[in-house]
Amino acid sequence: MQITVLVTYATRYGSTEEVAQTVAESLRETAATVDVLPVRHVRSPEQYDAIVLGAPLYMGHLHKDALRFLNQHRRALTKVPVALFFLGPVRNDEKDWSSARSQLAHEMARFPWLEPVARQIFGGKLDPARFGFPLRLIPPLRKMKPADIRDWSAIHSWATGLAPALQPCTSNFPNVQHIR
């Protein structure tokens, strides 16, 4: 069955957008029709059969545009399957991964109504040369080395595996009303 999926994302420097594009390309391989939009440009997600939201974790918090999207479109997000991906650590250190999982759990506790069919944290990207004000004024941040630990094959694999979970009539998604 052909489904229409919205892949939407919040980003500050473009890294999450790059991942969202890869997720969309992978979903298209599974016979889905996919629109890719920044969360700021989504006016009405009701026209989609499923939604994938991507956002970075910045210093322990979700990007403000992602938070606004979740709050603004609560009703629509409870009627269709929703998958979430997040960009987290920029170093492959278990302590950083553990911290990202903890931070994400704390942030998601703000949305007890949201029951995603899939949720994944991927490594992130850091380029201190692109920092804007006021981040570029913080000495420890300026000294950080660029890093990119996004695992493109893991991202592709995760996105390709989403197709069955994003089907609107899947029985493991309790909030979807089935039409007979």
C-alpha cells in the first residue's frame, strides 16, 4: 500500500536536514510518497498517513522548533503513526551516548501522549566554525574539534525498516482509527 509520509525536521546548522533527506530517500525506496519540510514550514500535517520527526539534542534539550511542532500538532500526531529520530553525541563515547539517552527520556516525558512507533538516536555533527553568537564566544566550545559521527548506513537501515511501522492500519498502533 502506498502511503504518504511527512519527514519533518528542526535544525540549526543543517546536519539534521541532511539526515532527514536520507530518511526520505530510504522511505521512497519502500514505495512511500514522501514530503520533506522543516518543521517551521509545516502548516497542516493532517494530510499525511505517517510522520517522521527529526531533531537535534542541544545541550540536553530538543531544538525549540521541534518542541513547538509537537505542542502545536498534538491532535494530528495522535491520529497517525509517528517515528522520531534525534542527533545526539558528537563523540563515540559511551558516557556521551548514555547522557543523550537520559536527556532524551527527560525531554520526551514532556509528551506522555506521544506514542512513537519508532525512536532512534544517531550520532551528530559538530562544526565549531559554524557557531553563531553567543556560542562562538564560549571558549571551551571554540576549542572543540570538528566531528561527524553520523552513521549513514545505520540511518538508511533504520529508515528502510520504518515502512511497516508507518502503515496507518497497523494493529500495534492503538491511536489510529481503523476504517472498515
